[in-house]
Amino acid sequence: MQLHQTQSLVLKTTSYRDKDLVVHFLTKEFGKKTGIFYGARSQRSAYRSMSEPFSLLGIEFSEKENADMITIRSADLLESHVDLRKNYHHFLLASYFTELVHISLIPDPESEAYFELLENALNHLPSKKDITAHKIEFELKLLHLLGVYPQLEHCVICSKPVFQEAPVKTELNPKKNRLYQIDISHGGVRCETCFSSNSQSILINPGSLMFLNRWSQTLRNFNSLEIRPTRQNLAEINPLIQESFKLHLPRQPKASSLLEKALDGVG
Ligand SMILES: [Zn+2]
């Protein structure tokens, strides 16, 4: 049997029998894997600290064909991310990121991109002052990796270019900007002609469309972007992200509602 060595992040841990823990990993090269740390529930076990979520490990494992679990031959703790457990908001956000990755369907060959997304997000979290911006950045990057980032440049119904048009101000209400409609079930923006009363569509202002579009271009070009979302961006884009997760993830992250409550009122 072939031995593999890889870095892996602990996504979730559950008790198993009296003394053992089942650990779900995201490996850097081999996709998501599940293995058992034998004796890890005992106080003296070195595996105990390695089983904490967010831990970065170096592991050596073997795997039988079609087996549900890998056999862990050895493991080293590379980074415990202990700082993330000291701040309630950081802990909730790290739990949310980790759970999102845990429930996402990740093809093994695409493992590394998701691994880097999560590892970077966890590494940078303690230094982030604006954690709602950090949250939206992670969510948009995840939608991009999952291949379900909303399509913004052309109308999803008639393919007409949408973004290039100057927003029209109506004569009756000159102060009111035109709103754009994002149709999650169709995967993107609807032009004015294709506006629908479909309740699944979400209305956003031109500023939020611009914000999403800049992120879209940045993600496609593998660049990094330093634009801070405004409060209005956050308020408009968050429902859109949550609807996308509802549609594209097998279940909703449990950490989500607790996090929303905690972030309520945090700027
Ligand atoms: Zn259209």
C-alpha cells in the first residue's frame, strides 16, 4: 500500500468509542479524508491537541481502494491556531469557514485551492479588524471556487450586456438609482427587460453590483483586491451569498445563525 504525506487542516472531530476520535481533514493534495486518531480522547495522548478544529497537521497516511477511511501512520502538529480560540468572534468565524469547507463538495484534484483558501483565511483572521469584510471575502472566493459566482456582465436570460449600461435615473424619481436584480436560481443578473417579480431575485444597487464585479474580475485573474465593502454592500450582498449557499451546498452551515447574531451590530 502506498504511503502519502501531506499537510491537512482539521475540519471536524467527533467522538468514537471510549477513547478514539474520528477526524475529518482537508488535505492539501488528496481532497477531503476521514481517519481515526486512536486513543486521542485520553489526556495523555499527543493526538488530543491535534484533533482540535483549525489545526494544521503534517500527516502520513495510507488508503485502501474504496475504503471510507484512511489509516493515519503518523501526524505532527504544525500550527494549532490557538489564537482563534481566544476571541469569540474569531472563533465563530473560523468555525463558519471550516464548516463551509466541510460541507462543500470538493473534487480531490481541486483540493489545493480550497486548502489555500481556508489556510489563508485562518492565518489572517487574528490580524483582521474588519471581520465582516473578511467574511464576505471568504464567501465570495468560495463561490468562485465552487463555480457558482453570479454572472454579472450579461443578462442570464437574454445575454444582453448589463454592466456597461449607465444606470438610468427615472424622471419621476431622479434621486433613485436603478436597481439591479440578481436571480440566484439562474446564476446571475437580469437586465431591465428581463426583470421579474420572482421572489428568489435579490435587488442590489449599482454600487454593490460594481463591488461584486470587481471581485469577479480579481478572482478570475488570481489577483488580490483591497476594497472595503460599504455597509450597503454588506447588507445587499449577504442575502445573495446565503441564497447561493442554500442552492449549492448540501446543507446550511450550523455556525451561520450564531455568527449572524454575533456580528449584528459589528461594523
Ligand atoms: Zn435580459
